[in-house]
Amino acid sequence: METGICIDEKEIKRDTKEFLRYFICSFLSLILDIGAFSASIRFLGVHWVYAACIGFVIGSTVSYLGSILWVFQSRKMATHQNTEFFLFVAIGVCGLALCEFLLWLGITVMGFAPELTRAFASVITFLFNFVVRKIALFRG
């Protein structure tokens, strides 16, 4: 008996593959992001607000290149790469604002260690960025 729900197994497999690849790409970007964040704070004496921005720039660049070259199978804006990159970064900036808020909350308000707070904020930001980027830029 049919339920009226059509589940496209190929789409599920594609989305799962893209999610796993995005996870790997984001993990690499996160390592570079947190490394730059921590090094900026600990070795360069940069305030955590600016250190987060430095890490963001490095992580975003790696994430974008990985996303267009390896993660996503289809790109809505492949012929408009400047617009695509702008939107990719704009979504990332929204993720950065979310991350900065979580850093402020964790570090300033709750007194947690910067790296621990950054790791938590990164998980939330990762999910936000994947969902919004997938819908806005990469859904086929």
C-alpha cells in the first residue's frame, strides 16, 4: 500500500555524502580557524573579538574552496561565482555573528575558557552554515 510519500534514495545518498564531506571540510577549516584564534590570543595578544575574525577569514576561505571543489555536487550560482562567493561569505558572517554572541555569552557572561566556548560555538555555527548554504547555494 502506497503512503503517498516519495523518498528519493539518490537524493538522500547525495545529501548524506555532501553532509559528511562538508563535515570533513568544516573540520579542517575549524582546526585552522581555532588554531589562528588561539595563536592570535595566546601569542599575539589579540583580543578574542578580533582573533575570532582572523580565524573566520582563514576558515571561510578553506571552507569555500572545499565546498565548490569537493563537497557539493551542484551549484546554483556556478556561472555567477562572484555573487556565489559573496553570498557564501555573507552566510558565514551571519554564522560569525552567531559565534561571536555565543563567545561573549560563554566567555564574558559564564566565565568559560575561550577554546572550550569556541568549540561549542563552532558546532552550532557549523549546523547553521551547512543548512543555510545548502538551501541558498547548493541545492540542485
